[in-house]
Amino acid sequence: MIALFLILLIVVLGATFGVSGVIIIIASAIGLLFFFCIKWSIEEKQKEKERSARQAAEQDNQKLRNFYQMCKKAGVTAIQSEEDLQIITQIAGTMQLGDADAKTFFLEASALAQKERREKNEKARRKREAELETLRNEERQRCAELGKYADYSGREKRLAMLHDQYKKTSKGAYQMSQGYSALTMPPVATPRDADWAIHGGIASGLAGSAAGLATAMDIQRQNAENRARADAINSTYVSSLVHSGILERVDRERRDLEDEAEELLYQIQKTGSAMVADISAEKCLDMLKFEEAEITVSKTGTCHVTAQCILKEKLVIYNNLDAVVDGTVLAEICDGKNSIGTAKLVLPLEGVDDCEPVKLEGIALFCGQPRKKYTVRYKANNLFAIEYLPYSWDEEDEDESDK
């Protein structure tokens, strides 16, 4: 094939440039080919020379490593006396180093060991730093998640949290619905029937009416068999899903998510008219009781604060409305009397009441020292008192019946 291409190329060039032009072009091509062959040969020889040099250098380095290790085992890590010199000279003789000067050889071996130790330490340092940076990024992300609603106050905080939950739940319900539809879709589609009339007509035209009738009947039979086979496979597939309980579980999860999304919409509607009391953040903080505070410090110096929080007593606003404290508490991390960092403790969606303590969690980035003990001091941020709302229809019905 290549030869044919070259012949065609020469014919075309000959027709275009004439015989002399073709000779010049061929000579130039041969010259270029010869040049590249020589260049390739030189490069290969250079590469081989470099490989040989690297191998020789590695062999020499290995001799230095072996020599230095034997000297270390003999207790010599530096030449400090005549006795040390005699020991390394004896080791050099044992290793048959030839005319090499033992002292010079030891100094080279020591320098190589120090260099490789520095390189190893630097590699370990870079690895540790990469791991720490990965941890820092994770902590930044976690800090952002925990403090996402820290700047919201009043109804806006609840509404922001509810809207985010509704989006997440609605998305999950939609995905579960799509998964259910995909599961119930038969694995074998109903086959497309062949047109027996067309095929029968073709056969009739070619071999007569009897042949046409036989062909049409055979195609109808094949269509019926294909439909029956597909129906059997589809029925078996759906039956296996039903018996395994997969369809029931997926459908139950889908309905649960849809119910949860509907309830979140109800909560959003109720929150829009929730009453907020005119009580200062400092007074709200005085109503809270904190227990079981714990501060842990990671390798990066990030302080992770957790605490239990509860209302000291029942809170009522506007004379007859049950209320909770909501918002964000600042947890100052203290080294003695000095504050080294602040974590934002965002109260949960339902706020804090006097019935059951809630767990608060916050992060102060890169401000502490691992294994050091710190204390925490709480300060008011954007705390507020807001009307307690039932967070389900059932709970609201219970409240109404109690009244």
C-alpha cells in the first residue's frame, strides 16, 4: 500500500514539476530521512549513555550507603579520634574498596546519608502539610455548615431553615419517584409486529398466491410468539420485585418524603405569622442554662465546642403565648482570662425550651493548640424570644385538645 502511494506521488510530482523536479524532491527527501536517522541514532546513544551514568552513580551511592551503615553499626558516625579512623579503614578493607581513601569515602558516605535524611524529612513534612490542609478544608466546610444560619434572626431564621429542608426533602421525593418509575418499567419492551400483509404481498408477487398466504400466516404466528415471550419476561421481572419487597420499600420511602415535604410547607405557613417578643439578646442569654461544655482541639488548632442547653424556666410572651429562645450564642474560647477564638452555636429549628436540653455545636478555626485545656464563656449574639409552634398537625391537634 505504501509503495503504491509512493509511486502515485512520484507520478503526480513528475506531471507537475517534470523529471528534474522529481529528482530534486526525491534527493531532498532522502537527505532529510538520512538526517533524521542520524539525529535519532545520536539521541539514542546519548540516552543510553545517561542511563549507564545513572546506573553507575546509583551503584556508587549504594556502596556509600552500605559503608556508612557498617560504620554506624561499629559505633562510628563521625571521625573524632584515631581509633575511629582505624575502624573505618578496617571496614573499607573488608568491603574491598580498593585504593579509595577510607576517610574521604566516609565523609562522602556521611554527606549522602545526611542529604537523603533531609530529603526524607522534607517529603514527610510535605505529606503532613498536605494532610493538614485537607483537614483544614474539611473544617472550613464544617464550620460554614454549622454557622449557616448564624446571621438570621426572628422568623427569618426559622423560614430559612425550613425552606432548605423543604428543598432537600422535595428533591429526595422526586428522585425516589423517578427510581420507582424506573423499577416498574419492564426490561423488555413490547416487540414491534412485522407487517404480515406487506411480506405476504411480496411473497405472492414472487411465487404466487399460495406462497403469499403461507408467508403471511407464518409472520402472524411469529408476532404472537414474540409478544407472548415479552409478556412472560416482563411479568416475571415485576413479580420478582414485588416478592423481594423492593417496590414496597421504595414506594413507602417516596410517600414518607412526600408527607414530610407537605408538613414542611405547613410549618413554613405557620412560621410566617409567629410572634417575636421585644426581649433583648442579653436577657435571652440569662434565661439559658448551659451544661456539659466540652472543647476539643484538632491537629490544625481548630477548636470544636459542644454543650447542652435548656431554658431555666417556662417562657411566656404577650401574656399567654408559649415561647422559646432562638438565634445564636457566641462561645468564647478562653486560655485563662484571654479569649483566643469564638465559635458560633446556632440554636436548632425549634429553638430551646424548658422541657429537654438540646445539643449545640460550633467551631472556631485554627486558634488553639492540641492537647491544651481551654474554658468557654458564653455571650449573647442575636438571641430572641419567639412563639412556640407545633411542628406537626398531630402535635397541633394535641395542643388544641389540651385547651
